[in-house]
Amino acid sequence: MDRYDAVVIGAGNGGLVAAIRLLQGGAKVLLVEKHNLPGGFATSFRRGRFEFEASLHELNDFGQKNNGGDVRDLFDSLGVTDKIEWHPIPEAYRLISRKPRIDVTMPFGIQAFIDKMEKEVPGSRKSVERFFQLADETRKAQAYTNSRNGVVDSKIMVREHGNYVRTGSYSVNEVLDSIGMPQRAKDIITAYWCYLGAHCDDLSFSHYASMVIRYISRGAMMPKMRSHEISLALCDRIRELGGDIWFNTEAVKIVTGKDGGVEGVVLAGGREIKTRHVIANCSPHIVYGKMMDSVPEKVVRATNARKFAGRGFTMFLGLNKSADELGIDNHNYFLYDTMDSAAQYELMKKIDTNSVQATVCLNRAYPECSPPGTSMMYFTTLYMSDDWGGISPEDYAKTKEKVANMMIDRFEKDTGAKIRDSIEEISVATPMTYARYCGHPEGGIYGYESQYWDGLNPRLQMMAHDHMTRGLRFAGGFSMRLSGYSSAYFSGDITGRQTVGDIRKEG
């Protein structure tokens, strides 16, 4: 039979990075992917004369060569940075809220961000400076935790990362209140919350702050040929290192031995691969629910205790006029009904009450991304419950069209840009689309929700012990770093290195 030191299931972001780390550690590696393309959500597709980005709005924490972030450092170490052509995002975001009325565009750069906030909210400077100080301490503490694979020295944590320890169990709103940030400044600085899929009364301050400081201090980037360019670069690197990638190949079963640990992987059609190590770049619900015959009760209980995060809905528009002609001034828009994130979260549970959107015009970062005289837009929202699961097959198409129309109307009303009459191509992805394409339960695109007990800090602290089945680890949005592109890359980095360690311990 075929034999490999490790098999990676799924060529999403986390799986691709994990495969490289395994190969760099000397392992013989097979990556299997049921689709005919790599990347999972990190891909692109064509409609007419437009090539749309499937999911990436902007890559956080990459930065320029003279201001590189952790993702750039990771890509450098993987050997893929120079395989990709990058374009910088011009500004952080434009926030438009109806209650309270806010319309503000925030810049990249910590000092520029603080200065703009002081202009918008006089008297906010000291508290915003304090926020970024705490965020930077959080970033450094998390880097230390990652470097130790979750096995940290508590004395070092208290001595060198004291404020991280102090804020670690508190929510975003609790910490912002404690540092005296004015309400309007809080509203503006928490605009990114929907990117993490949990409201600010429940979302860990450490999780949110570490994301915001990476965005604001490093800026954001976009690959010229969409996220598919990153996926292809990672595949090229795997092959350069001698790894095997089998597309159109679905793993249907993980074989376990008498000790309950991994002994092999069965592919569709019955071919069996012998291995003692599997990294699954997919949902534990799928792995434990469909791919394993015997699962310990503690694993079932731990998995079912978790809550699925946001289910995705995205509309893609190809427009026959330029962004300038249409009055689309910004790359990244957040449109909210209210800046009370807990109230907004509740509205996002139902199709009829969810009108939130995070909308991107890629031409503002890369003007030549579409043919001359045209532009492209992506409209994304999340549903915080499985409301789409109740839509009948007969009502599916008209419900999809209804939500698409709501998004267009909302954008035109809030921004003043008129886009409807210029639509040349339109494509809509619902939670059903995402469930079919990547196999994610309920069409979730954010993995498991970041909750108080299951947020970033608990997962990082437990990752050294989150190995309940011998030889099985997870990468991607459902694992220790939670959802998002950079988080998925780092989860693959960590899990790949951990598995190299497992292999070496076995001799």
C-alpha cells in the first residue's frame, strides 16, 4: 500500500501551509483535495470578462518590505513571497452607520489613525493611544505563545506580558470602557468586529486588538491575481519540496488502530494510504461525524459544545462603468444599521432583518483588475443562525434575488453611488453555495464562533493539549487560530510544526 509520513486532507489555506512545514521538516507528505483547484475559499472565478475574487477582501499583517508583518515573515520562511505580485490597499475602511449617524474613512498607520480619530472625536486621543499600547502588548504575548506551541512559562507571561494577562478574560467593550474611550470613538474603532463574527460584548479583547493593530500598523495587501495566486504559489512550493498533491481526490475515512490513533486514510474508490499522521483542513464535525468509526466521548462532547460562526452570503458584480464614473470612492466599506454590535448581531440572525454588508471595490487597490472602463464589487454579509436552512427549494431563487436587491439598494442609499443600471455580470453565493463548495456545515465560512470560553486565548493556551486523537490535528478556520486568511495560514504553520515534532518523537 501507499505509505506517507503524513497526509493533509484539504488544500485550503491551512492545509497548504501545513504541507510545506511538514516537507521542510523532512516528512514525506501527501495532500489530497476533492476539488480540482487548490485554496478552498481562497480562489477566483470568471463571469464574462470579469475575474472575481471569491472571498479575500484584503490580507492582514503582510505589509511592505520595509514594514513587514508576521504574515510576510511566514511567507518568506515558506519560500513563496516572491512568487506573488502584491498591491497595497489605499485606506483601512470607510464606516457608514445609521444609528448613530457616522460616515468616516479611517487611514492606515497608527499615528495617522489616532490623529484622524481625535479629529472625529475630540478628546479621544489618550484612550486610543492606550488601546494601541495594549494591542501591541497583546500581539507580542501571542507571538510568544505561538513560539512555544502553547506551552508557556506563567512567570514569563506575568512578568513580560502583564497587561495581556490582565485583559485576557475581558471583552472588547469591557476593556474600551475601562480605558475611558468615548462612545463615538468606540463605535469607529470596533468597525472590524464583523470580520471576526462575534459581537463586542462577547468577543475577546485580545483577539480583536491583535487583529486591529496588525491591520492599522502594517496596512493590508491584495495579490494581483486574487487569492488564487497565493494558493497556486503554495502548491508550487509543495511540489518544489517533493510533496505529492492529488486533486479530484476525496478522503472519505480516517482509519484508526487499537489505540484509537491514526493508521491510514481511505480515499473515494477504496484506495488506502498508510500513515500515522493526518492534518485535517476541514471541520471537526465532518471528521468526527463522517470520517471516523470510533470517536471518544470526550471528543464528541468537546466538538458539540462549540457554536458555528457566521454563514456566508456574497454578491459579485461586474459593472460596465469605472469606479470614478459610479462614485465609488473607497476600497472597503462597512455598512451597519447600528454600532451596538450585540443588537446588530441579533438582526443578522434573520434574512429579513439582516442588511449589514462589508463591501469591496477592488479597482481602488488595483485599477487594472477589470477591463478599461469597468469595475468589480463584492458584497458580503454573515448570518448568525441557520435561517437559510429553513428556505424551501421553491423559494430559494427568489430569496437569493431578494437579498441581492437589498444589498444594492442599501449601498446606493448609504453612499450615493448609483450602480444598479451598470450591472453587466452578477453572481450570488449563499450559505448553500459555500456548504456545497467546501463542505462546511450550514455554509459557515468562519469556523467555530469566538466565544468567551472558546476564544483565541483559550485555544492558544490549549493547543499543546488539543490533541485528543493520536496522530490527528486540525488546520484552518476551525482550529486554534480561528477564522480569517492570516489566522488560517498560521494555524497551518503551527500544526505542521507540531506534527513534525510528533513524527520525530516516534523516531
